Amino acid sequence: MNNSSDNMVLDFKTPSARPWEAVDDRIMGGSSLSQPQYIDNIGLRFSGDVSFENNGGFASIRSNTEQYDLSAYSGLTLRLRGDGKSYKLSLRTDHFFDGVSYQVTFTTEKGSWQEITLPFADLTPTHHGIKLSTVPPMDAAKVTSFGLFISDRQEGPFQCEIAWIKGAA
């Protein structure tokens, strides 16, 4: 992997990567709770508690809407430290709060920094967690926001820290 700064997409140690906001199952009556937090010399911490109460079961954070042309890359590499749970990276290509989300799942190693490469070809179009079969593949030249999810029946506390996201060749 090329670690040069020219393929940096988001560096969470810099103010330009801020702010992210929580979008949890509370929007539909659930009781899960998460928060994005910036930690000096670490990056973005996504932590909280997933609860199945009131038909809940997911927590997420999402970036502000901007325009990202990622067409020079075949995927993204994330430098992160997790808790052994599985998470989803979510990319959007529209400006709608409730539009199509392109997602891919990755599993973290508890307490270890790791670099995980996620090819764009592995992204699945979804809406409210339901896979969509009639939506075209993601256009990497039109990414407007990033998100992190935890779901898939993983109840309880969680924590994942991300230092940066880079374009992968």
C-alpha cells in the first residue's frame, strides 16, 4: 500500500474531517446510543451501546455532506482499532438524508491497530438495511458522505477508532 499523503481521503487527526453525527435506531423508536468523539493523536472514536429494546439494534455515525471524487481508486483502506466486532462502512452518492447507502462489512481485531482495504466492488446498495437489486453499482466519482454502522445482532457496548481513510489502488 502507498502510504503517501496524496491518497489521503479523510485524516481524522485534522479539523477538515469534522464533524460527524450520530444516527441511531432512536430515529425509529429504538434505544441504542452512539457518539462520534475526536481523540488527540488517535482520530475518530465511534462508541456507544447497541440495544434491542423497542425493536432497535443499530448505531451509526455519518459525515457531513461534501463532494468526493474517488474514481482514481478501486477501494478504500482504513486504519482502525476495534473491539473484535463487525462494522459496516457506508458511502452515499446523493445528498438525501434517507437515500441509498452502499455498504461493506469488516471485522476488527480486539485492541489492535489494523489496516483494512475494502474494494468498491464489494459495496452493496442498501436502504434501511435492505439490499437493493435494482440499483446500479456505486459511482466512485460521486461520493457525498461516509458512515460507520454497527448492527447485525451485536447487542452491548462497542468502540472502534479510525485514524484515517485512504484511497486504495
